[in-house]
Amino acid sequence: MKQQFLSRQEVAKMLGISLVTLHNHNKKGILKPSHKIGRKPLYLYEDIMAQIQLSNYKKTA
């Protein structure tokens, strides 16, 4: 299975957040890049989708 990598700009656009917010998420450990090529951080598509599912999770009683 081929892994799809996303840049910071693609992730920010997908999540609807700014690059500054994405940087803050990285610093807080909420969403860290899985790989780096040189100094360029890359995120796995699967990790981003998991984060979206976690943020949409609604706890039912």
C-alpha cells in the first residue's frame, strides 16, 4: 500500500486552520509530522484522517 504524504500547507487547508495553528499543534504534540525530507515536515494522510475523526468524536452517555 502506497503512503500518501502531505505538506504543511495541504494539512492546514484540509483541517481548515492556519499554518500558525498547525505549528502550535506540533509544539503541543497534538499533530506531529511523521517524516522529514531535509527541513520539510511531511504528514501521513492516514494520521490527518485519524485526527479529524478524533476531533469529530462525540461521547454519548
